[in-house]
Amino acid sequence: MNSQNVIKKTLPLIIILVLIIGFAVTCTVLKKDKVSPSISDGDSVYLSTKEDSFTYTIKKGKMYDELKQNVGLSTLITLVNKDLLTKEGFYDKVTNEEIDEALEKDIFADGKDDLTDEEILEKQEEYKDKMYSNYGLRDDDEIREYHRLILAKKLYASSKLDKEISDKNAAATTNSEKYFTDTDYSDYYNKNYQEEFWAVIVPYTTEAQAKNALAQLGISIHQTNAEIADDFNYWYWTATEAQLTPQEVVKAILDLYNAVYAYKCENYPTEKILVKKGVQYTIDEFGNYVFNTTVSEDNKLKNTFHYTYKELSDYQTSILNSMKNTWVAYNANSKVEANAKWYTPTVQSYNSGALYCYILKIAEQPAVDMQDVYDEITDALVEAKLTTTYIETKMAELRAEYELTIYDVEMEKTYVSSMTNYGVTHKTTKKSSKTLVAATSEKEYSTEDLFKAMDYKYGTSIAMSLLNYERFMTNTNFNTYYDYTKEGKEKDKWLDKTKYNELKEQVANEKLVFTSGTYSSYGYSPSDMTWLEFIKEIYGANDENELLLQYLFSSLISDYQKKLADVSEASEESELWQFYKRNMLPIANSYFKVSGVHTLICVYDNPGSTTPINPDEWSDIQVAYAAELQAAILNYLDNNEGTVQEKMDAFVAGYKACLNYLPTIDDVNEQPVVEGASYTWNGIDCAKYRSAGLSVKYEDLGEFENGKMVSEFDAAVKSIYDLDPSSESMTLYRNELKTQYGYHVYANLTCTKQATYDDNGTEEVLPTLEIVKKYLADSSDESLTDAMKTAITTYFTPIKSELSGSYNTYINEYTDLRDLIYDLSNTNYTIDLLQKSIDEAIKSWQEQLKYTE
């Protein structure tokens, strides 16, 4: 098997994973005029071990060939790049500070300010494991050198780009002929330098909420009377009908804002005024409001009303568009008059009626002048040009400059093909070498150099995969079809002619599929490549016999997988059946099927938002109030008539209709009376919880089963189901039920009993060994009822699939290999490192299993 193709499909996670499927023999003699260099002492033993009477041996030459197939070219290019960048002086130009910065960015992509020391250490260890798994880097120094090379390549490419820019600009007679044109600058500027805004946006979820909030302040909205000339919308004092002055309008909007966002005060509810004089605004000698419009790094509260272009766009694009194109900023000369655009005298509706707002525009900060950020844009354009493709192109050109010659035929062919992606032509050489893989005008690279570099990083994974192949092909406990160790003609090695003919037919069918053009859409057309080229490219087989052996190996693995899960010969007392029983039971025990409804107590960033904040991010008072509100809802549900659906729906509607408390009035009994609105509903102090930022939501969950909800919700429902799996009565969950969405008041409506089948008069849930055997022998057996089949597919089949699946197969194969005693003759690693690679691979596979111990 061409292990390079296996790697493409499975890398990374742990290096050893990539080669688990196994290898066939790699032919080192290519049918070409030029012969590739070979490793010296290729027939010497690389690694060997024994298992009972079987000896498994890997030769150094075979190891070199497989390493070369997988990572040969990439390893060679890394060696050449490092040497050339050292020669050019760029490798040593990279500073430790730059490496530290690259590491920090790679390890902590989301920053580490919010991480504990323990979490930081954990991420660092995870990173080290990943770098070993993906790149074979064993310690901190090797990881730093990995980043040094990346940075050096970019540094070199940057120097070449600087010269290209300088040369082109020097030759340009117009701006359009320069490396970066005026259009490049303007496009980047328009995309990245946009207006910013200062505005007071007061959101509500219903229009009634918005109007009632204004009524709390004693203010009404005068609606334009079309029959009165020059009439317009404005706010007036309900008691006196006097029109509000501009200053009174501003104060009213700030009061509305404080009522909505009082809970965001750091010490709420002790402190309830978020927007204060002297912080977000001042009042001048004429009574006009003067808002802060300078972003503060020291006091974030000063930035309460600041929105970037993106922030306002994310909040509501219609608000952004109006802010840009329609509304004007409030100032000392602002007046309450027709077409006043500095505030919204009527409630503005957005999101198809899901959001209602009052808005006061404070200021619009124009984008910075392009000339002031010209150098900044230049740096950004340069950085954008330094793509991976550009960097690799410059490195390819550097290798060409130093006359890179590749003597290995197959590696050279791959390199020539890959260089076309970078617009670099690499001419094949007619020269050959017995021991040199490649050379530049500065240095030669022998097969021994390449072998050492490849083996050091990737040897453990390749070796174990090769060994796994050798084991299955050599050990007659697995392979009774073919004598792998026998010398002589291939046809004499086959012990089972039926299997031989079966596999020959597979090869013939694959050839027919290829020659018919079936694979053309995947880039493998018979008009572009021969059959032998196809099997070399896809399977790594040099001829049909090698392909035949690959099919044999796959068949052996398939047989092995089936045996891991096969109960056809098992007894009730057998270890395998006992394993099935132990693992089927938790599946059965976790079952439930119910219907239910719930009320969710949640917190949103802003009214009108749709994604709740995780309760772990709530304030302590919000958590405490949620518990109070949950108890209040349960009490209401217990003591009122109607279905639970009707009562929950009514509560949510009533809660949403309630007012927030005005934060300027401490005594709840002194809160303003608003006709048609209230602070409480059905005895529940809704205003208290609303003012703390708690929202509620009612949902009919319909019918659902275990595994459909988040784990905490599943556990709560399961506890109800277990009380009476056949219940048709409503049951409330009365304990705290917290999930990532908030706190839930759940009502279970019905339970559907777990399906059973009749087994000689006994109702059973789990399948018996007897019916499993019948099903495996003939799934259409008439003695098997549908209920029996359901029991098998529900409880038995998932475990069988996992037992015979790839991950468990890998674990079993490599556990056996781990326990062998090894003789490492020509490796560039220790037995401890080999054991570590195996253990990490097994651990990673075990993490993928759900049932298997």
C-alpha cells in the first residue's frame, strides 16, 4: 500500500494513526532509465520482534522506502530551506521574542487573560502533545526551531517583496503602474476604516413595553394629526400636556436607558444608575447635555454609548443605515420640531416586530483620513501579499537559485509537479547518484541524511504500521491463505486457491472500473494514465501482484474485525457475550421517550437578541433571582386552574407585559402607576426580575427521546420518566434545572414505555443471545418479531459496530504490538519513545469509543 495516500486521508491527530491500515511491499526498483539512490545497508535489520513462534522483521531499506513515500519530499525541502535561509542570513535573524510571540499566538488563539494558571499550563501541554503528534517534535527546543523556520521563510519572502515593490514603483510613471495602486488603497480603506457612532439606543421586545416605559416617566407621544397643518410627532408631559424641551427629551431617553440596563451596574441592585452625570455626560451652563465622545481605555463606562460600524451593524443594520443617512447628532441647537432627526419621537420597529427602540444620536465620528493611515494601509497590503503561496513561491525560487537537484526519480517527479503551483519550473536532471538524494550548489544530501531526519520524527509511526502489516501477513493465526515467508514463485505461496481467485477477481473488477473511466471525475482518467500508473498512484502498488497482496491484507483485517464482535459461537457465560450484556444495559437504562413543555428563564445581551447568555456568565444576583423566579413559577402552576401549557403561556405573556422598576425610585410602592400595565402578575414581582435582566420564554418541546437535549436536561427528564414510564399525567420537575441556555421550569406531559418483546411469556427489553444468533444467521427468520429486531438494532448493533469498527480494531492491534519485546537496531529513537507513540495512539482511539471498555 502507498502509505502516502493513507497519510493524506488520516493525518493528523497522532502520527501513528496515519499508517494503521498497513503496508504492502514497496518496490525500490523503478522501471526508468535513471535509478533512484538507495540507502546503504538496506538489507540490515531496522527493527525486529518475536511473538510466540513468529518473528517479525523490518529491514532498513524497507523502512527508508516507506518513510520516503510518506514524508520524503517534505522532509528534504525542510532540510534544504533551513540550510539556504541560514546561508542567506535569515534563519538567524529571527529573534527569540518573535518566536515567543508566534508561540503565544499559536497556543492561545483566543488570548489567555481569562485563563487560570492551571488552564494555561494545560493548554501548553496540549500544544506540546499536538506538535509531537503532528510533526514529531519532541521538546520545546524543537518546537521553537519549527517556528523559527516558518518566521525565517516569511522574513525572506518579505525582503523579496520589498524589492519587487521598490523596483516596480521606481519604474512606474503613473500611480496605476505602481505595485499597489490607488484602487488597492481605496478598497482597503473603505473596507477597514469606517465611521463610528455615539448613540443612546433603548430597546424593548414589544411596542406596548416601549410606550408603557415612557408613560412611567409621565410622558405621552403626540401623534401627528393629518388634519392640522404643520403638526408633527413629539413627546409631551401627560399631566400638563406641555411639550418636552430638547433637554427634557434627552433626560427622558437616559432615564429609559437606565431602567432597561440598571442590572449592568457592577453592584446591582445596591447601585442601579448606569448612566451618570460626570461619566457619560455633563450639563453645560445653559442646561444642554454634553456627551463624552472620546473612547476611554481607562474607564469603559465612558464608552457606554459608543458603537463601531460593525457593532452597530451587528446590532441592527436598519439602525446603522438610519444613523448614517437620516439622523443627525444632538447638540445645543437641537430643537423639538417637525422633521427633527436627532431622536426618535415614535417607537421604531425592527426585526419584523421583534425589536422596538427609542434612539438618540449623539455623534458620528467620521473615518480617519486615508492619508493619515497611508503607511498603516501599506503595511496591511504588504502583509496580505505575504500569503503561504507567495512565501512558498519565493522559497521555490531560492532553491532554484541555488540549483537544487533531486536525484531520486519519484521525489523529483513529485517536486516538478508541485512547483507548477508556484509558477516555478524545475527541470529534471539526467544525473544520477547511488547515495545522494539531492544537492544544491552549497550542500549535498545523502540517503543517510534524509533517513535520519525522517526516522527521527516519523519513524515510530511508520515502523508500527509496517510491523502490523508484517504481523498479519506472517502470523498464521490471521493469515491462512498465503505463505508470506515462503521463498519462490508467487503462485506457489497461495494456500487457498478460492481466496486467490476471489482477490484476482477484485483486481480485475478494479481494472475494469478504471478503464471504463469511472474515476475520471476524480482526476484519474485512462486517457491520461495507464493502469499501472493508476495503481501506483492510488494504492502504491507497482504491479497487480502487489495490489493483490493489498487486497489480501484488507481481507485479513476485515476477518479480524469480524472476530472481535462475533458471537455466533459464544455461550451465555463467554466473556464476549458478558461484555455485550454489560454495555447493552446502560443503553437500555438511559432510555426515555416523553412529551413536555418548559419555561426558560434566561438572560440576553440586549432585548431582541435570540441567543441567551450562559448562566456561568450571569451575575450572582441574576442567579439568585432566577432561583426565586423558578420557585414563584412553580407556586403559580401549583395553585391555579388550567393546563400547564395554558398557565405557562399566560405567565410568559404576563411577564413580558410588566414594567421595569424605575431605578431612580427605591421604594417599589412609590413607582409610577401606568394605566393598563403593572409591576406584578398573579402575585409574582415580575418587575424585580425584569429589572435584573431576566427574560422568560415558553416552548412546547413536543415528543423527544434521550440524547435529543443537553445532558442536564436529559438527566432531569429521565428522573421523571423513571418514576412512571407509562405516565399520562403532568409532572413538574421541581429541582434546579440549569443548562447552557438558562434555568428551566419543566413540565413532563406523557411518558412512552420502553418497547419490550415476549420471550416465552416474559417481557424482555434486551435481546438474548439466542435471538441475536438467529438474527445474525438470517435477519428474515420468521420467528423473529419486529419487537425482537428492534431490540437487537437498538441495543446490540451499536456495540457490535463499535467492537468491529476501526478504532477498536486499532486498539487491539496496537495493544498486542505494545506488549512485544523489541530489538531496535537502526532506529533514531528509543524504545521509550516508541512506547509513548503507541500509548498516545491507543489513548486517542479510546477517546473515540462510546461503549467499549
